[in-house]
Amino acid sequence: MAAITTTPGAHHDDADPNASFLEKKGLMSWLVTLDHKRIGIMYLISVTIAFLLGGIFALLVRAELFTRGQTLFDADTYNKMFSLHGVVMVFLFIIPSIPAGLGNIMLPVQLGTKDVAFPRLNLLSLYIYWFGAVFGLYSMINGGVDTGWTFYTPYASSDPAHGGVGSATSVIPMTLAAFIMGFSSILTGVNFIATVHKMRAPGLTWRRLTLFTWALYATSIIQILATPVLAITLLLLTMERFLGLGIFDPRLGGDPVLYQHFFWFYSHPAVYIMIVPGMGVVSDILATFSRREPVGYMAIAASSLGLALLGFLVWGHHLFVAGMSEWATMVFSALTFLVAIPSGVKVFNWVATLYKGSISLQSPMLWALSFVFLFTIGGLTGLFLGMLAVDVHLHDTYFVVAHFHYVMVGGTVMGFVGGLHYWWPKFTGKMYEEGLARIGWFLVFIGFNVTFIAQFIMGSRGMPRRYYDYLPQYEIFHQVSTIGSWILGLGFLVLLVMFIRSLMNGKPAPRNPWGSAALEWLTPTPPPTFNFVKDPVLTRGQYDYQLATDDELYEGFDDPLFPGLRGGKAPAKKAAAEGDHG
């Protein structure tokens, strides 16, 4: 895999090139660092805080809905709770979580390079994210918003302080927060595309990239092309609210449907900013814990680019009940079904990869398998919403809420947590407790399904979303859903404790604890400042278990399913052979 030919040159940080990137101490060494791994870790800390905050809002919403009428707070506060849950989870957590967090840490290592193409731009993107988060925090302290995460006009753009009849909450600071954080997303996308094109190690051709790298590349294209549309839209909303311009408000001569077109032209591609990186994580995990090259490697890579393209063509299915022509609804419905093709390509190739593989059910693999199962449910239920005749009945019901969460939580969050489990030993140098990891996974998996299957049922029976109160026949489903949310929250609490215990008292991690053939597992754990002691030159593919040497695969690898074997060496080789010739 890695014939070593050259030594690294000068780097932006004055540090021993062979020292761990974690060796430098002090807060300032982190705040001014240009090391992509440290920047990625600061992103991870930031999005984890956002996830915990958004999760608290979600638990408060579910607690309020446990009984009919007022349980904890009034209707206005309830509207703010679900709005803040959505805004925090989408803009502060899900969008940056995998690309800016795990992607920043692992992409240059997977490419065999010392850093991203523009290290200073990378640090700037982090500070822009923090700057936007400050505006969001100010909005929360100043009363929050009650518009939902979509900021629909004219309610969000009409300010009672200027004679309007819309929301009296802190809308402008929150829209500015999303506006500012959009620039962070754009800069990250530019950096990643330049890095993939210009910073690959010798021998690392396009067909030798990891599928996680392909996913980040496709995601970066969406970030660059779609995010400016959101920025312009939110800027127009702010101008209408603050200056009274007639853009979206019909009282001023505007058109609220125009806002929906603008917003969803970004926000549906944004769904793939959230989900495609998770697909890349899952592809890498499935290959590692099946001990074989992914079936249909190029098809999976191409499907990531296909999702990036098709994501720009289907925004109209969010507007089926907003007043479009019959021709437009038919076109958008047909285009929506096309999205199932690249998604189906991934799922079928993942299942084929598992077939005849030497499967090891360690904790990262459990999260990856959960992703495949839950994302499939989310995708299939999305087909209902893509059909006009069905969507007019299910639109704005809890069916949509459940579908969205099966894709975002069952997909993106499962991929994020799975990737965190998978690469945690590499970038922290510490192992975690496998027993706690399995308990956390079990609670999250069970709690998630209990929470949202109940919402599928009540949504199909007509329960509208975002309602503070509801009819008696829905109470049992709300109670089941709330109990599921408590189990889900407990599962994430277990995982938080597990990762903290790992940082404090975890056993030192070996170089390659999972027996992967990929490039990132050939560098020391944790990686040195420049990622590799010497520059790697690739002579095989990153999933080629046949050509990988024993020292590359099995150093430090311990699979409890194959005691006595050196990390399941014989099954791995056998499975790879069967996969090649079967």
C-alpha cells in the first residue's frame, strides 16, 4: 500500500513532524492552530454542544405533548421550543457535523497529504461558524423564534414592531445566524474540492479514493452551489422584515410562494449535504467490518454525485399543496422518484458487500447496519410523499415528521455516531468500552423506533404536526412517542459518558484496531502533526484486502468473534477471495 519514498517538508506549525498532533498544550495552541485535525475536533465539540441543546428542546416538546392541554408550558413557548429544536439541529449540528467535523479530521489523512489545501481558510470557516452561533445564542436568550426552522413568510417577515402582523420573536438574529454559518459551509466546500483535486498522494488515483472521500466531494459541490441561494433568501427576508420591502408579504405586493421556491431550492439539496456524508461513512465501515472491497465501488461513488445533481431538481415536491400547476406537480413528482435510483444503488451494493463477507459486529458496524435499515425505511416512506395524490393527505402531518427523522436521525446521526466510533481510536489515541458502546447503541435504536413509528401511525391517521393540543384518539400515540424519546435520550447520555470515560481513562489505541486496509490506518495513532512520518505512495486500492500485507491489516487488531485468530485473518482472506471469484 505505502512504499515510503520522501520525507515531509516544512509545515505551517513549528512542531516535531513525528510528534502527535495532540502533544502541544494550552488553549491558544488550539485557537490559532492550522492543523486540520485540531480544527475538526473543535468542530466536533461545537456540534456536540449544539446536538445536546437541540436534544433538550426536543425532549421538552415531547414532554409537553405527553398529555392533552397544557402539561409544562403554554402554546407560545411550545412554538418556540419546536422552532429552536429545528434551527439548532439543522444549522448548528446536522449540516456541519460530518463534513466539517469528521471530514476535517479524516479527509487529508485518507488522501495521504499533510493538511487541507487552504489551512487558514479552514480556521476562518470555524470562526465564522462560531460567529453565527453567537447570533443564534443571542436570539435564544432574547426570546427565541416561533417560526419553525423554515422561517416561512409572511409570518417570519412581517414584524409587529413595524406595523406587521407576523412573529414578534427574535427572527432577525436567528436568520442572520443561519446566513453567517452558510459562509462557513461554502468555505469548507471550496477547501475540500481543492484538497481532493490537488493534494492526493502519489498513486492515489480517483478510483482509489475512499467512498467517504467521494461523499465529501459530492457534498462540497452542493455546499458551494446551493448555500448562496439560502443566503440570498434569508437576506431578502431580513430586508422585508426590517425595511418593509414587498418581496414575500402579499400585503406589500409580495408572494409567499416565491419564498418557498427559494428556500427549498437550497433546503432540499441541503438534505443531501446532511445524508451523503453519512453514506460515505457507512460505506467505509461496511467494507472494514466485512473484510472486502465494496461491491460496485464506482457505482456507489457515482451515486453520490448523482444525488448531488438530482437534489437540485426536486425542490417542488415541498410545494404540492402551495398552489402549483398540474404540469409542475407531475414533473416534480417524477423527478422525486428518480432520487430513489442512486439511493437504491447504494443500499443494494451495501447488502451485496455484506454477502459472503467476514462480518464482525463491533460497535461501528452496529451503527452502520442501523443506518442501512433506518434509511431504507425513511426512503420508502418518502415515496408516499412524492406522490401528489397521497401527499395532499399526508402533508403537514406527523407522517412527514417521522419520515424526516428516519432520514436525518436514522441516517445522518447514525452515520455520524458510527463514524465517531470508527475513527475515535485514531484521532484520540484512546479506546472506548465496547460494552457501553453496545448498550448506548441498543437504547438509541430502540428509543428511536418507538418514538417515530408512533408518529407514522398518528400522521397517517391525520394528526397535524406542530400542534400544541390534539384530539383524544391521538393521546396514546403521543405518550408512546414521548416514552421512546426518553429511551433515545438515555442512549445518547450513555454514549456521552462512554466517550468522556474514554478520554479520561481509555486504554491506548493501537495503530489499526479494526484491521482496515485503508490509508488512514497506516499512520501512527494518534497521527503526527503532518499525518504521516513519511509521505505515502500507494501501490494498491484502499479496500484491497488481497494485496494488503499482514502488518498493514492486523497490527493491534483484536476481533472478539474470532478468538485465537489474529483478527480474523483467515476469514478475511477467504471472504475476499470468495467475493472476487464468487
